[in-house]
Amino acid sequence: MKKAIVVGAGAGGATVAKELHGSFDVTVLEAGQEFRPLGYKFKTLETWKKWGLLFDMREVQLVFPHMRVRGVGDDMVLVNGVGLGGSTTVCTGNGLRMDHDIRALGIDLDAEFEEIYREIPITTAHQDGWHVTTRRLFTICREMGLDPQPTPKMGDYGRCAHCGRCVLGCPHGVKWDSRQFLQVALDHGAEVMTGCDVRRVVIEGGRATGVQVRRGWRHEYYPADLVVLAAGGLGTPAILDRSGIPCEPHLFVDPVLWVAGRSAGCAQCYEVEMPFVSQQDHFILSPYFDFLSHLFNRSSRYAAVDTVGIMIKLADSSEGWVSRHRVEKSLTDLDRERLERGVEISAEILRRFGIDEGSMFLGTINGGHPGGSLPLDVATAESFHDARLPENVYVADATLLPQSLGNPPILTIIALAKRVSRQCIAACA
């Protein structure tokens, strides 16, 4: 049986590993380690904050190695998950279908989404357990004509304990993450190897023969008949660049900005994250407790239980790039204008909630959904294969997205990965 190397164990990589079984002997190479939820109690972290021990967001990986933060400018950081499950373990579990830009290219993913709905439980059952803070925010948004809708969540949310730790690794096994697809792949004979930092695809005569990997101090070579890159919107372009295949300067990151204020005893930090979404022009609004901003941004000066906030998630301009050594990304003037509009609406929601304007503050802008560096277009809509790639190398992550969704992308990435898997099977049969 032919050998397939899948790089990355997040939404795209785990899906491909599951789908390729029976057609390929599959090995998944993941740079991180086995995932474990954050073990520290949040009160402990708040104590460290009071002692002045938390002052740089990049410190987060010291206590939570599955989350990485890097700065890309004076006021924005990029955040991604590392380890088995990728960013699906540190996301909020949203199951929104967002393929309108892909459909505009003539790509119909209905069959893939139908499969997903059969394989992954997607529900709004968490709504039954909303705390009073979320219910009030929902009512205010509805009264403002913002058309709030309960967010579909991936997992068994009828068991949700409303602990608020969605992005720190669900401790109760409620939230679906891609490790469940990895387990299916393992059950069918796939091999999953952690601590494997894939440096480049080895190309000979126009075809990939395998990948070069760094494991600790050693460099190793893994041969393959098929290579599928799903290392994420930052990882995949860097691997391609090191392989002599530069991507496009077309990076988006879906920036998030937290608008928050003081409300004694609101306890939003214990609520399910992003319980409902209001779709606006070029951004969404959703209740959210930004743990990173709360712990590391000095503007967040109130106790977590006394802080309530709204997330703005922006569909940003695709003006940035990833190379083998660095990431360049900044917000355009238009991006900032749209963020400011989101701040205005969010501040009005908080005012109606009863928040004193003098207590309001902004968190740190953070981008957690990078992608777009090798976007699908009309020419690749059928094959899902860019002409710059060797014929037996495919990409199966957010790198393929034509532009920023300004929305949670995981469900759409899974659908794309399913289609890529089918293309791989057909092309390499």
C-alpha cells in the first residue's frame, strides 16, 4: 500500500488521516505533544497576575504549552494551538458553516458538510444552561436589532458544566476536537508521531519523495508517496517556503478585540464562550471572556468574576505574508475603521447592560485564524491542487481559504479536508 505523510494533527490533518485509511498507509507527523487541558486553577493565575509575574503573553506557553503566542506589531499578537488536536483543543467549539466564498468559485461542499453533520454532534443545547449575564446580553442584542443567534457547538453540550474553560482545554470532554478523528485513524492502522517538526518537503524530479523532520537535535527523513500539509495557516506556508515553494502575500488572521467593563458578580468567566453570534458587515459580535487579555493586558484591572465583555472578530484584509523565518501582518486603515465600528456597537451593548463607561477598556488584538496564503481560485476549484505544488503534494487547512471568514473556520476546514482527501485518493490511485 502507498505511504501517505500527513503533517499536522488539527482539524485538517486529523480529517485527512481519517479519510485516507484503506487507500494509504498513513503516518501523521505533529510538531507538538499529546494534549492536556490547563491544569492550573484560574484563581492561581490571577494571583500570579497580582504579583506581577504575568507581563508578556508569550509566557503563556510556560504554563500551557499547547498555546503559542507571537507578536506581529505594536498592538497585535497571533495565537495558535500546538499538539494533538491543534487549535481545535483551544477553540470555543463553534460549528458554523462558512463556505460562501468557496461556493462563489463553483465549489459545492454540500456532501462533505452532510457527512460532518452525521459524524460530529452539533447542537445549541448549551442555551438551556445560559447564566443570567448571557441571557441579558442576548436580550439587549435582540432589542438593538443585531439579530443574535445561538451558536452551534460541536460536542455533547447537554453535559456542559459551564466552567468557562473552553479555550483552556475542555476538562469534561464535552467539546469535540480533532483528536476524535485521529482516534478513528489510529483504530484503522494509522501511526501518529509527536515531536516531529517538519522542516521541508523533499522534492526530486518534480515529485515529493518524503519530508525532512527535526526531532529534538536529530534530523530524520520520512519517505512518502503522498504528502498532505495541514500544519495550519502559519505552519504550512513556512514549510512550503523552506521547500522552495513560496506562497502568496495573502495572509489574514481574523483579529479579535475584546471590549469589556466592570459588572460586579457577572461571572461571565464561568460561561460557555461565544454562546451566541451577531453577524455584522465584516465582523461578528459575541459574548466572550478573553483570558489572555485579562491575564496579560494591564487595562484589564478588575477581577475575572466582575468583568463582562464582547468579542469583535474581524474579517480582515489579506495583506500579510509568511516565510520560512517570519510572519508579517498588520491591520489596514480599513480594518481599523471596521474594528472601531465594532467597538462602538459593543460599548453600547455594555452601556445598556449597565456598565459604567469609565470602567470600559479594550483588550489586546489577537489573531487566531490565520490562512489564505495559497488560496483556492477558479483554476484550482476542481483539482484543489495549486500548480506550484508537486503533483503528489496537497494542502488541507486554512491556507486554502480565499479570504478571511471573520467567523469560526473549523467546520469549513474539515469540509475542505474531506474534499482534499477524495482528490488525493483519485489522483494517487
